[in-house]
Amino acid sequence: MKTTLQVQNLKCGECAKTISNKLSEIKEIKDVIVEKDSSSVSFDHQSADDASLVKETLRNLGYPTIDDENGLIEKAKSFVSCASGKMTR
């Protein structure tokens, strides 16, 4: 099934690259599409557990979904994730 999540802190192409790379590492997740302009992440998965894993991974990277808390820690994590995406060019 296809799911689209609205995420916070998605500011640039490097953020999108980091999200795409990390989610693509999850074997149950396929066809990851990150849209910077709409702050959305779409992906194919088999179960609700897979979608929950994606939400958890996004939160751990600093890109919580719009229904999750977006405190200072999450914002700092997204900054680090973005910076690491820039260094892996």
C-alpha cells in the first residue's frame, strides 16, 4: 500500500536526500519519494508496522510527522541530518 506523510523541518534538497537514503535502507519500504515543496514523504509498504517504522525513523532523523512534537531536539537532529546529507555529495 502507498502512504504519504507530512513532515516537519524539511527545508532543502539535502534534507530530502537524507530522508530518501535512510528510508531506502529499510527493506520493507519501496519507492520512496520526498517532496521538499510540500514537505511530504511517500512510500510503498506492506503493513501498518512498516509505516510505523518509517514514522519512527523520520522522528529519529529530526523530521517528525505533523502530528508529532517538533521541539528543539527534533529541530537540532534535522539540522545535523541536513548537514550530513551535504557532506555525502
